[in-house]
Amino acid sequence: MVHELTRVINDCGGNISESRMVNLGSEFAMLLLVSGNWHSLAKLETELKRLMETSNLSVHLRRTEPRAARTDMLPYSIDVVCLDQAGIISGLSGFCSSRGIDIAEVSTRSYPAAHTGAPMFSAQLVINVPSRIHVAHLREEFMEFCDSLNLDAILEPAKS
């Protein structure tokens, strides 16, 4: 599926600028940001509609514009590991939202613990912290929040 879709993009003159591809349950999902000139993108839209009709693919197209760079934000990453429990991402996103922190990426997974088989949960977030926020104070609040939910977590500057 990856080869078939990327071949169509390449044949139409498009270029994959960013992508996320993952198995979710028994499904495979791709999120692609494709760049190209007007003609290439119009041809790609036509070819993707044709591909949908001849294969078992579900394709959703949306034209977008580049996101403006934010010089008032600092990129940080959050890594969380804990026993699996309901509401972890809701709690983390609420913590960020209440402080005006932008969530840029989230990746989660559940898995059994190595020796005990206990249900575990892992989350990685990339966030953009407003430069007006004092990071030492934010880190202290974050660690208190994580302790209240029994989350092992790290908040550190994002690696480029």
C-alpha cells in the first residue's frame, strides 16, 4: 500500500514533505503532506480518486497552506510511561491547554509490561511552550501533575 500510494504521488510530480504512517489495530493509516505545483496536485487528486475506486483504500484530500513559524514558542517534548488507565491524554492535554501550550504531535501505545504482563501505557508529545512561561516553574507544575496521576514523565527541550 505504501509503495502504491507513493508511486502515484511521484508519478504525478508530487513530493512528500512530511508523513506519518502507522498500524492502528487491523488498519494501516497514512497522513501525508504532499507538495507540488498546481498541475501536479490537480493530477494527483484525479489519480487518487481513481486509486480509491480500484482498491480498498479510503482517501481524504484537503488542500492546506504552510504553517507560519512561531518565534514566540519553544519546542519541548514529553515522555510518559505508566500503568494503563483511562484519561491520561485528556489530563495531559488539559494541563497544556490551561497554560496556552500548543500540542504539535502525540503518539501513544499500550503494551504488556516485560516481566509482569501488567497493562502499560506510553505517550510521547511534542509541545510548543509560549516563551513567556518560566520553564522551571512549568516543569515543577508538570511533575506535581504527573505525581498526582502516578505517571513517570520527562519534560525536556525537543531534540532537533
